[in-house]
Amino acid sequence: MRGSTFHAPTLDLLDGIGAAKAMIGQGIVAPRMQYRSRNQGIIADFDFGVLSDVTRHPFRLQCEQFKLTRILHSMLTDKPGFSIRFDARVAGCTDHGDAVEVLLENGEKITGSYVIGADGARSPIRKSSNIEFEGFTWPERFLVLSTPFDFATLIPGLADVSYYADPEEWFFLLKVPGVWRAMFPVPAEVEDEETMTDDYARARFARIVQGRDDYPIRHRTLYRVHQRVAKTFRQGRVMLAGDAAHINNPLGGMGLNGGVHDAFNLAGKLAQVWHGEGGEELLDLYDRQRRGVTVEHVQRQTIANKQNLEAKEPEAQRAFRERMADTAADPAKAHAYLMGVSMINGLRRAAEIR
Ligand SMILES: Cc1cc2nc3c(=O)[nH]c(=O)nc-3n(C[C@H](O)[C@H](O)[C@H](O)COP(=O)(O)OP(=O)(O)OC[C@H]3O[C@@H](n4cnc5c(N)ncnc54)[C@H](O)[C@@H]3O)c2cc1C
């Protein structure tokens, strides 16, 4: 399941190619987002409706990534020139200067003008191009437990997207079609196998509502969490996009959205180069724009999101809670804050980079 949050400007982009309506039809429109604490209840309640002056989709859409992939696939199948091959693992690529050759694990070679490595965090395209993946890995892992139990029946006023700040163990609750996803940090010293046990799940669930730990579990998944950005998003005839180019912790739901923003930016420029309407320097502009905002906005914001939720010092906790409460209570401040959270600022900044 992994990515399941689509932000407003991503929906605006997808709407431009006719994909947003089907997504919205298969997802949950979440108009609000909350910060909460276990002892204080709601710290701040944000309404994405304040963004209706800058987006046609002033909400978060909770919809699993695989649904978008299927929608895009069905839109493409009858387009001339489109083909997709499953069961064809890529081993790497070689840039020959005038063409690029992709090697499949079965030994087959495919030659083309360009290759876009959108092959995930372990990207063989990135690795075989010797592009460094700079950054770090957090010591803790994240455990996602999905349950069909409806937390809104137990927690009054619970928003579909709710982050709980807590000095002992922060967590977040996210509603997606059919289940709630609860995500918890797992300390480095806990073995992977232990996190998959019912006892471990119950101890995590017990933190959500006192006296309850018995929610049925539909999925349990443990993730390693990284903050890494490729040294370049373009090297010769090789381009990187999505997790192949950048990975971050999932607090704020920015990884998949950033990948879609990469795709729109790159596709537009590559089409211009292909049709002879622009030179290859446009591909370097893709790197400057998308890598630039990935470092300036996405990495910075997701690291701050994690640090705010896990803050242990009473002073830091108090400052975060007061700042969020004050921001949510003032429509102008809430507007400015949600412009960053929903990644509108990031896209605008990318467009300014020359
Ligand atoms: C718990 C969790 C929750 C998250 N929630 C959100 C969220 O709500 N919103 C958000 O924006 N982001 C979220 N993310 C991040 C998001 O999941 C990723 O950013 C997103 O999935 C990246 O998409 P991608 O297509 O670039 O890479 P992937 O989804 O990893 O896809 C890579 C593709 O390449 C293929 N591939 C890999 N290797 C090869 C090979 N050798 N040959 C051929 N094909 C290959 C794979 O089969 C796959 O189809 C979350 C991440 C986690 C861990």
C-alpha cells in the first residue's frame, strides 16, 4: 500500500490529464488534518478549505498508489506508441553518448535515446550510472498496522489524517478506503520478527485509546526509513524520477507526490527536446528545479515533521504545540502553513528556478 496521500497540487496536475476524477471516486476526501497529543487531545485542527483560492482540490485525497497506476495504465493502453512489459527486470544501463542501452536481467538489451529510472529506491538505473544517493538512514524503523476498526467511533472529532505528538512514542492515524493505518516508530534494538507479533501490535495499539488494544489487523508492514537525494537527477541520457531520485520519511506524505511532480516536470521538458522545441539544457533545468525543491522543501519539511512529533524536551514540545495551535486559529497563518504542507510552495519554487 505505501503511498496513500495525494496533495492538492498533485490532484490539480492529474486533473489536467483527466486522471483525478477517477482517483477521487476511489479514495477518501480528507478536508481536515489534526495534530493531537494523548494527554491534551486536539492541539491544532487544520481545514484545507482555506486553500480554495489556490487549488481546485482543497483537501488531501486518501487513495492507494496502486489505484493511480491502474488508472494511468487504462488511459494509456490504446495510445499509439505505448507498450508496457512486465516480468522484465532491469539490471542496469550504459550511456554511449549518442544512445543509451538498458540491460535486462535475462540478458536482453534495449537501446533508446533516453532512459528514465523510475525504478524505486534501489534503482539499478541510478546504481549502474554511479550516481550517489546522498543522505542518511534513521536508526528506527516505522511499523504500519492497518485495521478495519473505525477509530472515529472511539475518538470524538478525529480527523481522517491525525498526527499524535508524544515524547515517549509518537504515532499517526490515517484513514484509507476500508482501513485505518496506524504508524509507529520502532526503536533500533527491537528485532524485526518481534514487531510482527500480536503482543507487539497490542502494545502499540494500547497507546491510541486507553484500555483498548484488541483491534483486528489487516496488514502489518515494517519499513526502513531514509532521507536521501541523488547527486543529480540527470546525467547524459539518463534521468531519475520518484524514489529512484529521492526518499524521505513518510510524515507529511511527500514522497509519492514529489515523484508525480518530477514526472510532470520531466515529461514536459523531454517532449520539448524530442520535438526539437528546446535544447538538452532543459533536462539540466529539470535537475535544478526538482532536485532543488527536493532538498530545500521535501527533505527539510519531512525531517522537521518527525522531529516535532518526537520532541522530548518539554520546552520544544510546548513551543511546537503553541505554534501549531496559534497557526490553526488564524486563517492567514493557516493558509501560509498549508501552502507548505500541501506542497504548493514547493511547486511554485521549482517553477522559479532557472
Ligand atoms: C509507510 C509509507 C507510507 C507512505 N505514504 C506516503 C503518502 O501517503 N504519500 C506520499 O506521497 N508518499 C508516501 N510514501 C512514499 C511513497 O510510497 C513512495 O515515494 C512512492 O511509492 C515512490 O513511487 P515510485 O514509483 O517512485 O517507486 P516505487 O513505488 O518503489 O516503484 C518502483 C517501480 O519500479 C519497479 N522496479 C524496481 N526495480 C526494478 C527493476 N530492476 N527492473 C524493472 N522494474 C523495477 C518496481 O516493480 C516498481 O513498479 C510512503 C512510504 C512509506 C514507506
